[in-house]
Amino acid sequence: MAGTTPPQPAITLVDEPSAVPDALAGLDLPVLGVDVERADADRYFRHAALVQVGGPDACVLLDGMVLDDLAALQAHLATRTTVLHAASNDVGPLASKGVEPPRLVDTAIAAAVLGLPIGLNALLADVLDVHVDGDKEAFQRADWAARPIPAPMQAYAAGDVIHLPRLWAVLAERLDAAGRTAWFEQELVASIDNALTDTRSWRRVRGVGRLTPQQQVVARLLWEAREELARAEDLAPNLLLHDEVIVALAVEPPRTAAQLARRARRRRRMEPEHAERFLAVVEDAAAHDPPPPDPDRRRWTDRDTRAYDRLRSARSKVAKRLDLDPGVLCASKTLKDAVRADPADADALCAAAGLRPWQQELLGDVLWRAYRGASADADTASAPSAPSAASS
């Protein structure tokens, strides 16, 4: 069966604050799809260039480039269910506009815990037999800050939300039938919390773990100065001073501001005042004590590798039985975190891995047995061999 081609919804583009309430009043539905098109590749903060709100027959496009405050949308969603797809990409830009839906669900997370395709177009085809036309990748790369917005881009933006209410209705039924609603709810809370938590850290700069303690001082101070400037100017940090340059400057500190600016050149010329500020940071590094060792970067051993491999294998067997992607059941990074923690028991292992209750119920004992098995193998391998009968 070829599937159904979705009908074209009525699309209303709103770029006047006074017109927002009336436009939203036409979407008087208990469940609404919402999506955000961003224009923030070169910015520090996430910006919503366009906010789409819609249902089966109509979609309102709110121009985020001119509508700074969307209190009217917050009020409209207050008594409704808001459906997003991959909400972690959108909750930050929405919050910056004053929109924090009280009842929010995520079709991507629902699909993940059901073992379904996570991409929206593939999910729509699989669940609703709806096939969306258009070059999705081209539209994703488009400049959503440019105005006017061409009709094909408006149609694409509307297509991202008009099917979400019906998609959620089907997925919610499947979650309930599979007994996985609690899984979904726990994953949703974790995903939103992670999306709204600032996880930036100088220790995340690639290559910084290989620097000497004093070089790490330089890298940390440069990173902190860059963050302060980036926030103040709402500019992507790597446009001010690229991560690779931070590491290079820590290894071989510049002697002058001009030298620093030349070495830092990437897509844009460094402003002289920025170069002077970064040079002062480098020169000030000698007065600072080295940072304490990173607890998450202890030396990885062969024993760790054996334990990690056993944990991944045990996780994969459970995931296969549940018809889930292993990474959905438990991310590989969290298994590494568990190994690094040298857990003393199953509870400590689950805590180190950050397992949520549904994961702990399915994996806690399984992972602990695998971990204990790896330890037993290591102990056996390191034990001295018993003398043979011939040598006694």
C-alpha cells in the first residue's frame, strides 16, 4: 500500500504581537503539536526563529524573530496537552520565549521505549501510514532567520506539527498496552531535565585530559573567559576561541596579543580587545594552582575493558528480549561511568550508571552479575598457577 499523502493544512503566519491571541484561538483543541525552527548556529543561547503550533487541519506559525514574548502561547497551552517530537531540542528555545507547557509529551521518546523508528518521517510512515514529501535535510539546513519565509518552508514547518496529536494518541495507547507508560514518563522527565541543565565544562574540551596540570590551568582560565564573553555577546564560543586553539595555546602560550589573534583565526577575525583579554588570562595562569584530578578520567585498565564488555553484552541480551535499541535501555557511556566507579554492590552500580527505576528493575541484577563475573575472571587470570604433578 502506498500510504496516504497528508492534506495541506490552513497555515497562518503571525508576526504582529496583537494578532497572536486571535490566531491561537482558532486552534481550540485539547491536544496540540508544537515545534521550533531554530536560528542559533552562531549564537550562545538557543533562539527560536519560528514556533509552529497546530492540529490536523490548521497550523499557526509564530515569527520568533519579531515576537520576543509568547505569553499568549503559554496561556493557550496551559490547559492543553502539548506534543513535541524530540522535545529536548525545543524546550530551551521555548522557555526563552516564556513558554513552558505544563503538560508536555514527546513522541520521539515514546517511539524509543516502544522500539519504533525515532525519526519523525519514518515514525509517521510506520504508525500512521502518512508519507511526508519534501527534502527534509534541505529544509533543516535552511536559514530560518531569513525573511520572508517561502511557502515551501512554511509548508514543511507546518508538516512537523499537524500530525503530532494523532501520532501521540496512537503511541499513548501502545505504551499502555505494552505496560511501558512508566518507562516513557521517567525518560521524559530525565530528557527535559537534561535539556534545561547547563552541562558545559572546560573538562569537556577534546584533548584537555592529555595536558599537564599547569597547562590545564591555562585551558580552564581561557575557557572561562571565553564563556563569559560568549554569554555577554550571545556568540557561539568556538567563534570567539575554538576548542582546538584553547588546547594549542595551553601547550604553547603566546607571547603577544597579536600572536594570539593570528593563531586563533578561524571563521572570523578576533577583536583586538578580546586578544588582549585572552593574553592576560594566559599570563595570569602561573598564579593559579593546578586543578584537582578529574574523577571521571581515571586511567582505564584492561580489567575495566573486560567489565565494560560484559556489561554491554548483558545489556544487549535484555534489550533484544524487549525489542529495544540497547542505547535506549541504557547508554554505553553510563556503563563506562559504572565501571569507573568501582561499585561495591548492585545499588552502587545502578547509582553510578544513573539508572532510572524502570532501568534498574530490568538491569540491576543482570548488570551486577556481569560485573561480578568480570571481576572473578580477572582474579582467576592474575592468580598464580598451581604446580603440575610432574614438577612436584
